[in-house]
Amino acid sequence: MAAPRLAGRSGSGRVISFVLTTAIFGSSAVPVGSQTTESAVGWIQRSDAFARRFIQLEQRLRPETAVFNPELDDQVSDLSADSADRAMAAFRRLRDGFVHQHAREKDLDVRQDLGVLIERVDNRIRRMELDRTYELPYVDPASQVFSGVNALLTERIPSERRRKALDRLRKYAGIEPGTTPLATMTTQRIRRGLNKRGLSMPPCSEVNRDLTQSPVVLAEIRSRLQRFEIPEFQPVMAELDRQFAQYHDFIREAMLPKCSPARRIPQELYAFRLRQMYGVQLSPAQLARRARAAFRETQGEMQALADRISADQRPTTDYRTTIHSLRQDQLDSQLSCAGIHRPAARDRAHHRSRTTDDASAWPADHPRFHYD
């Protein structure tokens, strides 16, 4: 069944976005005000056929996301050494076909939709190129297994399709003939990335979180397999436990020491993601200048407000001092209502000097109290 389309020649760019979203998520809702006339059926079906080629390629490369395509229920993503090259070559062939069709297309609506598809494919190729150039290909295999299995283990999926979750699980573990364990492929990908200079590493916090949560994720996978009565999964999960333990040892020894506390994304990659995710056309440097200018403007407004408050209550030269004083007054008021009186400034200073002098004599677990 073809996805619903908006008829008319003025909004085709928005039409193709709706078609892609509808096809990927399986929705059959028609947007408010949409109309499909008999005269538009022909070009709509032709344009849908081109969009379907893009969607089918994405689903073949990431079958775990193709929830509404039963033919891919037992398939898993390919993370082998040449998988990125083959994916990029497939997208380039698809783009070349769209460009060729765009050049000879007579229907203006189909031509416009082809232009949108060409832009989408170009962005997909560019994203793969930038990721390969700048980022270490880090993947958390436990999360990937959970996503692939969990996509099939829901009430809305028929029981015959849910049983395919075991096929996916066996492929993740490399038990099926002709398959390589997911943990092995991710280890090889990371090892190759570590041998390249200048790749951006994931932050320590992300890696440590994945290492900590992996046992929890695997336990949740077991729970869902039991809940939906998937047979013979225990030996497969035991093999995954063994493989992931080896993978975690590799991450701790080879990758984690090279990760930085904070992640700094290269400017070219950052600018691309800004455009793709938020529609920001400015460069990171231009965006930073605007942000600093807006911050200075806000500071000026806060200083003007602080000057007005200071004229009535207390002299100050900085809005931060005014904010601190207002917070101090509010805290004193709350303490007074509770029957608690704060020490005077001189007593607080004396207390600080005593705690500093006597700190060496305190036990290690002695609580420290600070008034300021």
C-alpha cells in the first residue's frame, strides 16, 4: 500500500519527508488537509517508488530498525571490515541513479522529489565520510543486541515473528554458520581505529557507563526472552556473556586509557551535525560569536537591574554581588522562621580558622561543617 501523499506542486519537498517518515515508522495517518486526486496518483506512485529504493537500502544496512519489514526479522547489521566501503558504494550507486533520472524527468513533482532524495543521499554519504575521517568507530555491543532483540519482543509483533529474535541472537553470538560474533567485529573495528592517528575518542564517562550498564542490559535481554517464552536462548546468552567479558577487558586495557574526560568534536563534523540535526547554517565560530554577544547582552541587562536594586538597598559594582546578597537575605529569613540563627561574620571567620588549624587532629571520617 502506497503511503499517503500531498497532492499539488507547491509542497513536494515537504511531501517526500512525510513519505520517508511514514514508510520508516509504518504510520498510516494522513496529515490534516491532505488530498489525493486521481490526476495525482500517477506521479505520486512513481515518486514513491524512488523513495522506496532509499528506504529499502537503509533497512538492508540497518535491519534492526526495519520493524515493519518481516523479511529482515532474522538479519543483523554488518560491522565487518569492509562494511562501510560497501555501504558507501551502495549509496553512491543509488545517488547516481537518482541524478540520472532527475536529468531526464519530465514531471515537475517527481523531479522535485528526486532533488530532495538526492540531497538526502548526499548527506548520508557525507556523514559516513566525516565519521570515518574524524571519529573512532566505537559501538556498545550490548546496547546493539538489546535494540535488535527488543524490536521483535513486543506485544504488537506476532508470535511467529517474535521467534526470529533467537535467530538474531545466534547471529550476534556468531553461532549461525557464516557469521562472526558481534563482540569480535566491534573489537576489530576499534583496534583498526586505534591504529589511526587523530581520531576523536569517546569520552571516559560514556565508555564507563557502557561498561557498567552492560550486565544490566544483558539481564534485561534474558528477562524479555523469558517473558515471551523464546526457547533455547540460555546457551546463546552464556556465549554472549563470555564474549562480552573479553570485549570489556579489551576496552579497559586498550581504549579507556586513551579516552579524554570531555569530548571535543572536530569543527567540520560539528558544523555538519548542526546543519543536519538543528538546521543551523552558521559555522561553529559564527555561532560561538553570536552566543557570546547574547551572553554579554544578558549580563548588561542583569547589571542594570542590579544597579536599580542597589540604589534602594546596598551599593554594589557587580550584579553577581547583588545576587549573592539577595540569596543570603533569603536564606537568613528562612533560617529565622525555623528558629535557627546564623553566626555573625566574625564568628564564622573564627570557626573557619579553628577548623583549619584543628583539621589534622580530626579522624578521617569526621564530618566537616561549613557555614558559607
